[in-house]
Amino acid sequence: MVDVIRVEHVTKRFALRKVKSLKESVFAVARGQANSERFTALDDVSIEIAAGESVGLVGPNGSGKSTLLKLIGGILAPDAGRVSVRGRLAALLELGAGFHPDLTGRENVYLNASILGLSRSETDRYFDDIVDFSGIPERIDSQVKFYSSGQYVRLAFAVAVHVDPDILLVDEVLAVGDEPFQVKCMEKIRQFQREGRTIVLVSHSAGQVAAVCDRALVLERGQVVENAPPRIALGRLRRDYGDAIEAARHRSDLEGSAYRAKLVSVTLNPGTERRKGEFDLVLDPGDDLVVAGVIDFEVPTPDWQVSIIVETTLGGLVFGTDTDIMRVDTGIGNGVTPFRVVFPSLQAGLGDYVVNVHVRDAEGLDLDSV
Amino acid sequence: MSNSAAESRAERLSHEPLREVAVARGFWSGTLPSWRAVWGRRELLLLLTRREVRARYKDSALGLTWSLVRPLVQLLIYWVAIGRFLGASRSIPEFHIFIYSGLALWQLFTDTVSTATTSVVGNAGIIRKIHLPREIFPLSAVGSALFNFGIQFVILALACLLTGSGINWVTALWAVPLATLTTLVWGTALGMFLAAANVYMRDVQHLVEVGLMVGFWLTPIVYSWQMVAGAAGPRIAELYLANPMSLAVMSLQRATWVAGAGQPVPAQLPLLTLGAFAAGLGLLFLAQRWFDRMQRNFAQEI
């Protein structure tokens, strides 16, 4: 395979400047304050992407994924390392960047196409296609400031996908327009993939990455922490998110609750071994799922609840229940208390699942979770 | 069929070299690639220039006529206030032609410098999202200023011919292009330098306004060189001639202000102006190198 994008040991730092005017910086210098803080957005990142691949960049906000995309696009320059590409590159980073509200749709198509790197004769050739794809031929000669926001992005998207790139960089823009138009956009992306174009996609939508990409890179704090097929990579991201969400909720709930409890252990179907935090449990359709565990209550806790939620690795809810819904009278929990919940004859599809177990007090505030 | 399309694309790409993105270039060796990149996007430059021109007067009933109103009103004010009240027109024959020659060229300079200064920040949306040779933005500001000057110049030439004061054709042959080019290179060089500086420090655009106001009065537009030479010592006069716009304006006046043919001008005016032009070219080279260094961080600073 030919690699079309090669990122070698790239580091990118940002200076977070606190001031933007002469007066402020004079004062800052006079007071002996540092004018900026350094922040490492990407730390020694190396990746290679082959021709025809579709790669998703995922990660929490501020993890450096958009920075990486901009470095590939040449919009930012690396502080260290090299970024090299092969072939024609186009970026779908922000739709309608360069649209001028006072110009007509037609004028903006030519201007935008030129910004994206099409020559005038190429634009002439594609013009009818672009208008056709946008689905708003009747408005092409009116000024774009009179367009609805939907029409605006449709026209912008239509221009962008006609640029004929070898490499397409996409940043969070696939979800534009109404549903039929979104279907059209996805069709276009699939067509690009069939034509062997390389796509690099930054998205917060796990579903989108799973649908489009053959590979996903998870970035966290400026480093690539996972490079795997989307299902695995997104699972990892999901777990990291889950931890962060849980930690945040746990902290706030603990402050709100007068009770303290700990999940000492949780086991799935008897005899299942646990390795590196993952249960080695394979169920066939129709099998039972047994979730059992031991809770240690520090103080007597009336009407305690256990909640069990099963999700896909992408974060979709499969099913869940708790002792409140099941109308189980738990009584007062005190000291070490075992529990056992059985989900009889499950009918779940093939795939990996995540089981979340929570202990709550009577008001539903989380005391502990696994 | 689609697979063969993919294969042929991969096949073609395998023959293309890997090219480094956002490569840092040397001080001397970077000039040619930079200007070549701008030349490669000349179609876009033209479109952006046209956008500037069109968008400025779109939706106004008088449209382009507005670009004439400002200098004409200025002309009227200076003609009345300075020419009549202060009596400058007594020592400057054909005062209206004299002022308009200077105003037109000065307008080219201010338009270039002030629109170029804000051009990069004004196009933040594009700069943050798409890779382009960023020199295009100040250059498109220069383009639209030049377009306006074209109109002004036609008016000036018509006025000279219709009022019967005429044009000194022989002088015009060297003076008009030299004055225009000198103004352009200085305006572009300053504009490019200031555009990059403005990204990091927004005070620049306000500083520019003040600077241009001072510059206006340091240039013989509403008063003549004769008055300066008469009032100031030779040292000051020499310093005054260090202003490239003074030289450019006086050169243009040689051509269009026929009534002033007998008025004194600095010795070696054509040569001095040529020198200013050459110095402007040098400055433009430096300004572009500075711009090129600064633009590497535009996307994150803007």
C-alpha cells in the first residue's frame, strides 16, 4: 500500500497568550509577568495513513485531534517533526469559510471553489453538478445572506465535495442539512471511498466514525493512545469517557448523600474469570446473565438500590434495570451485604457489551459503581 | 469498475513524491517558492480582489459612484479651506488639479495600507480552516485599491483634458508609472508587514490610522514643495524628501499639473523617485520574509 499521509514525531505547542493589546502587554512586562503559557497540544505523534483508507480521529475535547488534522492540512506548522502528504488535498473543515454574504450563490461557488483549489475551468465544468447537488438551483442567483442556514451549508458542502481531492480532511461537518441531504452526503462519502480517496475524519459522533472509518485513532492529551479498528478504538474511548463521567457524578452524588457504601466485588455468571478489567464471558442467545456482588455499607442505609445497565461498547443502551423498578424491598443495608440479579434468557445481538453496576441510596444518589 | 478507479488512483499516487507540508524555508531560499505559490493561485487573487470591490458597493443605489464622492468632497473642502481661506491657491496655480493629483495617489497609498492591514484578520475564517499562500489577502487589498485608483486616475486625466489645463505627455511617460509603482511597492510592503503584526497585536490597525493621518500632512498634497523649501532649512527639506510618498506625489504632479511646470521641484526628482522605488522593492522583500515567518502561526493566533 502507498502511504499518502506521513506524520513523523510531530510536536505542536501553543502559547496561550493572555493579552491581545499593546497596553496590556506593556503592563504585563512592567509587572514582570510572563506573557504566555505553553501548552502541548501534540506530543511526538507519528502516524501513517495509506491510500484509500478512511481514518477517524477521536478523543475528548482538547486532546489534539483537530490540531493534528490542521497540521496535515498545512494550516498549522509543527514545532518539531515532519508532516508529508502525497496527492491533492482538500479540507472540509468549516463549510462556507470564505462565503461572502453580499455575493450571490453563483459568485460564492466560484470564489469558494477557488479557495479550495479548483481552477476556473474546472469550476465551470462542475458548476451544474454543484448546483444540482446542493438542491437549491432556484436560489443560485440571489445573495447568500438571504439563504437559510440549511441552504447555506448545502451549497458549501456541494462545492467542497466537488473539489476532486485524493485526500479529504473532514472536521465535524457531515451532520449538516436535513435528513435527505445527510443521506446524500453519506452517499458521496461512500462514493469517495469506492474511488480510493483517503478520508481523515474528526468527529465526536461514535456512530459516524463507526459507519465511515476502517480505522480509528484515539487521542488523549496530545498522544495517540489507541490505533485500531473503530469498534475497538471507540470501546476504549467509551471506557475512558465512562470513567470520567462516573468520577464526576460520583463526586457530586457523594456530597449529596448522607450514606457511604462500597461495591466490594461484582461477578458475572458463576465461574467467569476476570482479566484486566474485562470479563471473559461469552453468552449465546437465550442464556441467562447473572450479576452478583457484595456491598459494604459503612452506615445503615434504608431502601438502598442496585442498578444494572448494559450498554454496547459504543455507548448505546441495550437494557437496564434497578431494584426500584423490580420493586424489590431491600430493607436497611448494613455492613457486608450480598446481592444477586438474574436476567433470564437474554436475546442480544452479536457483539461486545459493557455492564455497569451502581449502588444508590433511597434518593437514587450514587454511592459506588463498577 | 470502482475498484479499478481506486487502483489507478493508488497507482498514480505511488508515483507522486511525498511533499512536506508547512515546511520552514530559509531567509533567502524561501522567497521564490513563496511568490511562486502566490502566482499559482492568481485566479483566486483575482476573485478575492473582485469580491472586495463588489462587496464594498453592493446594495447601494449609487454603487461605484461612491468611490468618487469621497475624494471629490475632500477636493472641495481643501480647495475652499486651504486654497481660498488660507490662500494657498494664490501661490499654486490650478489648485484643484494640484490637489486632486496628490489626493488620488495618496488615496491609493492609504487604501492599500489600511485595507491590507486588516485583510488577514478580516479573513480569519478562511485562514483558520484552509491552507493557502496567505500573502493573497494583503495582495487582494492592494488589487482593490488599485482598481479604485484606476477610476480616480481616469477622472483626473479627464479633468486635466476637459478643463483645458492639459497633460504633460512626455513627462507622464515616466512619471505616471514610476509614481504609481513607487506608491504600490511601499504600500504593499507596509501593508504586508502590518497585516502580520495586526494578527498578534490589534493595536496596529489603530496605529495605522494615526500614522496615515500624519503621513498625509507630511506629503505635498494640499501645499506645495515650494512652501516647504521656503519655510524649512535645507536639512529639514532633505528629511522631507526621505518620504517616498512626497517623491511619488511630486512626480505625478509633474505630469498632470501642467500649470505648475514653472514651480521649483527638488533636484533630480526622477532619480530620487527611482531610488525610492528601489528601496520599496527591498522593503517588500523584507516584508514578505517577515510575513512568511509570522504566517506559520496565523491559524492559532488569529
